[in-house]
Amino acid sequence: MTDEPTLPEDAPIMPPVDLEAMNELLIGGELIRKEAALAPDKPGVYRMIGTDSEVLYVGKAKSLKKRILQYAQGRFHSNRIARMVSLTREMVLVRTETEGEALLLEARLIKSLKPRYNVLLRDDKSFAEILVRKDHEAPQITKHRGAHTIKGEYYGPFASTLAVNRTLDTLQRAFLLRTCTDNVYASRTRPCMLHQIKRCSAPCTGEIGLDAYGELVKQAQTFLNGKSRAVIEDLSARMMRASEDMEFERAAHLRDRMRALNHVVMSSSVGLNEAEADVFAVHAEGGYACVQSVFYRAGQNWGDRAYFPRVDISDSEGDILDAFLGQFYQDKPVPKLVLISHGLSEPDLMMEALSLKADRKVQITCPQRGEKLDVVQHALNNARAALGRRMAEQSAQSKLLQGVAETFGLSAPPTRIEIYDNSHLSGTHAVGGMVVAGPEGFMKGQYRKFTIRDLDTVAGDDYAMMREVFRRRFLRLKNRASDASEDEGFGKPDLVLVDGGQGQLDAVLGVMDELGMSDIKIVGVAKGPNRDAGMERFFMPGRLPFMMEPKSPVLYYLQRLRDEAHRYAIGANRQKRAAALTKNPLDEIDGIGARRKRALLQAFGSAREVGEARVEDLMKIEGINAAMAQKIYDYFHG
């Protein structure tokens, strides 16, 4: 072991090197040139970061060194890229093993960070799917959104609620599968109305055995897997046998089931001989773009949806699809075939990345002839029409927002308007609703509900409820929590509308003064004396209440905003009331499962009757011993 070297006592002391200060001296091209010299000649993802740690751009590269060096050369194909480079103050590099992994990481970072200079997929809500649950003795068929956390088979995506509801309705009529919740299933003592109208086989009350019900489930899954013709032929053969055996009622029932399946097959067939395919067609014009998506599953059209990603005027259709596909499939299942309207810059790389995610081969093709081209061309026509409508709507929207700014004295047209309303029923299930609107219309992904929690609030006190909602919402904004961002629905609004008059306005202004956020423009919107539309009065601090011209387009727009907040708050209140109605007190008793619950309800008729029963009466029920009977009695009697 050697001693560490020591400095002479009279040696000058050098100040520590401030690496951050050195980096601050390098900006734009110079900084990028320095990073390129240190970057590895390997695949990876790079982030270009501006002032205040704002992520400007996320990109992927087969070689980080070569790709980054291109930015430092000063030869840009658009002013937008030149501006992005000039704003760069820092770069972050992440190596990956393959270019395919880099593409997936790039898409994931773009979706989470939402950089200013990337093509950005917006309004990316989860699609509805059909779920056949496998965590119950009698599998339930239901509509599902979100992560696949429930055990079962998932079928989708369905691009519209109409498409999934139509298919669910068909499956009910054709296969008689239950759609009720497990709680309702366990509490049934006799078949419900759906069984009476031949929409459910009623396994809950034993009208059909579990084995026979399982066969119905298998038939439904066979149909959803694309083998609709085999299911229809089987039903046809069984119908003929029933007719020959003179079981005419059973034959008629099989005929009705077969007709239901034939109807959905004929109405949604598109002539595309692919069991599983997604179609994407893009049309770009004037710095705007529309990507029309169509989904084919089981040989049927399961709906379509138009997307309007944030793009630059210099982005080509192929560039838009490149960015769109990577982000789109971040949280969605990848089909075996993807049809596109324009060629990608690196189709092999995209196929590699999607195949990596799907864990099987995925084919991406831009068809040139035949039925596939017809399908893509149809989607492209829809994209062109949708973009035309969107641009016309935005032009009208810009004029309305300019009128709103003039009406309420804003320095510029608002880009974020928040509208608040409360709802309750005789003081119960009180909830506040926040609706958000902007230049592109209602931003439904940023709506928020606030369950009124303050126990000191008097039932039905609208002022106190509004104060609680504002305190919770704007305290979060003031604290600027990590998730209090524009994209999570908690950015700073340019204008706030409150449903109500001077009282509601004074209540929320007091909260905003407490929080030190009185710079936000707040307006109260009160209906006229007879609650007539067109007679609204507007309340603002430091200004007398005023009305607008009854036929003013701006007034109509503000009415729409107010009505949307009212609809949303009432809907939230109804959801809470519906949830309370289906809640059974027996579900809260530890040890009471589906069988014991059913036995108790069959014996006593309702949870209230169970609560009034003696311990001795409870012990007479099968599966209820003395300890469990005492537990049930204690629950209802405190």
C-alpha cells in the first residue's frame, strides 16, 4: 500500500472546476458538437433539453455519434430544426442494445415527456374492448377499458363505444351470456328480466348448468376469434335437428340466435380477407394532419377513429406515420398486419420494433393494388374529409375565443378555459366537476371530479362545496406537484367560469386570495330569473353584472361551456348514487363470500332482513356457524 501524494504547504490552491458553469458556456451547435465527440457509435435515444429543463426533442439513432453530429453541422432542412438546435442547452443520451429497442424507448419518452418539437399524438384515450372474464364459475362478458388486470380473454380494440355496444348486444342475443356484476349474480334468487326476453341463460339461479353455460362461452369466443361461419353452421345444424324432432320452440330459439350472428357478420363485413389488421391513412395540409385509423378483427370492421397529431408544416406524411405508429402502439395490442397509406422512412425498423413488442412477427405494408388498397383509399378519403372539417371548426373557434377575450378583458384569446359546477341530491353524494376547453374544443381527457370530503360542509351548501373544490384544485397548482402539468389536467387556466352568481364568485375569490393566485381571471355565470337560456348575467370583480346580446355567438359558446360542466357534474353525481344503490352491506362483512351471501338472501330476502335476524336464526343457514352468525349480528347491531 502506498501513501497518497501530498502538496507543499506553499502550493497555490486552485479553485474547484465548475462543470455546470463550463457547460453553460456551450449552447446550440457547440454543445452538440461536444456531445457528439463523447457519444458512442451505438444505437440509442437522445434528448435535447432547453432552459428550465424543458425537453425540446426526443430522437432515436442507429449510431448516436453520427446522428448527433448531423445537428452540429449547421445544415438544416427547416427553420424549425435550426431553432430547436439554437435553444438546446443540454443533451441526455441513453444507449440501447438494438435500434428496435431505441425506437420503442423513443416512442415511450415522447408520449410521457411530450416534447415541443416532436410529432405528438394527442387525444390518445384507451380503446374499449370486450372482456370474457375467467375468474368466476360463470364467466361474465363485459366492456372493458384500460390495463389487462382482470383474468380473462380480451377482444378488440373497438374504436367506438357504438361498435362495442353493438357487438355486446349481438353476443347477448346469440350466446345468452351474463353481463351482470358478481354481486348481482350472487344475490339473485330468481331469473332477471334479461332471461325473460331471452338475452341471458340465467346461470345465477341454475336455469342452465355450468357445463352447458361453459359451452356457450366457448362458442362466443370462437365467434370473436374470427370463426363466425363455423358457429353459424353449427347453430343451423342444431336448428334442423330440433325441427326434425318437432321441438319447434327450441328450433325457433336457435333460428333467432343464428339471425343475430348473420346480421353482425353481414353489416360489418368489409371484404378484407384478414382476421386481424389495422389500417392507418394520413392526410396533411397547411401544418395540420389527420390520421384515420380503422380496426379489423375476426374478419369484421370494429370501428374507426380520426386522430389529429401535433405536427409541423415541414413534416411529410411518412414522417407523421413514423412518429404516430411508435406512440400509438405503446399501450395497445399490435395486430399481425398493419396497412398504411404512405411509406415509412425505415419500415424494416418499425416492423422489428413492433414485432419485439408483440413477441411475434408483425407485417407493415403500403398496398399498391387489390382489396387492401381499396381499404386504405377509403380510410384516406375519410382522413381528408375529417381534416377539412377540423380546420373549418378551428377557424370558427379562433373567432369565438377572440370574442371571449374581448368580453372579459383578456390580453389574448384563452388557450385553457376551466368551467366549474357542483351537483348533489338533497345534499347527498355531493360532487364538483371541472370541465376544460381550449382552441380545439373540449379537452375531455382533462376533466376532473371532486368528491366533497369536508365533514363541516352543510349538506347542499353550494358556496362551501365550491370553496372546497377551488382550494383542492388550485392548491395543487400552487404547489406545482410533479403531476400538476398541463397534460395531466392541472395546468394554469387563462379563464375560469363558475356556475353561479355573486355569491359563488365571492366564495371562490376568497379562496384565490388565500392562495395568492388572484391574477387568474374568474367569472360567475348565472342564469336569468326564469333560468332562460340567453338571459345569463355575468359577474366579475370590480365590474357591475352585465348581459350579452341574446343572439351573440360568444354567448352561445359560453352557454355550451356552462351546459357541459352542468352535464358532467350531474353525471358524476348519478354515478355515485348508482354505485350506492348496488352496494350490499353483506359485501363488507369479512368471511361472507358469494355462496354465503346467496344463502342468506334466499333465506331472508334482503340485507335489511338479515340485519334484523337473531343469532339463532342466522345459525340455521347452511354455511353459517356460531362464530359467523355472531359476526353478522354484531355488524348490524354495532
